[in-house]
Amino acid sequence: MATWQLRDAKARFSQLLRQAREGEPQQITVHGRPAAVVLSQEDYERLKAPKPSFVDFMRASPLVGVELEAERDNSLPRNVDL
């Protein structure tokens, strides 16, 4: 991510905006500390979009309905010296 000091960001805002629109977030600092990030509209919309619940995610899996054969390992645990 490119980093801009505030004065440089103001002076070259068109360049900063163009780079953000091309998909590269731009960080702006004030007194050397991160203050803001400029994103493309597309990146912003993707980040704010609602995320599916875990259950919905699993239901949308291409493996829904596949039977898995899982066997438990019944061997004894290893010895640990404490």
C-alpha cells in the first residue's frame, strides 16, 4: 500500500485518486501516523457487503450431500514426560 503524507496527498490528490481507482489502496498519514485509507468504490462496496453466515457458507459448498467416511484413531496417546 502506498503511503502519503497529508501535504503530499493534498498536492497530488488526482494521482492518489487514480492509483486508488486502479485497485491500490492509498494510506494517508498525519504527523507520521496512519490517519486514513483511500479505496476504490469497488473495493469499498466489496468490504461493506454483508457476509454470509457460516451455515449459509456451508450450505453453498459444492460438497453438500457427499458422504464422508471418517474413522477415529483408537490408538493410545503418546507418552509425555512432565
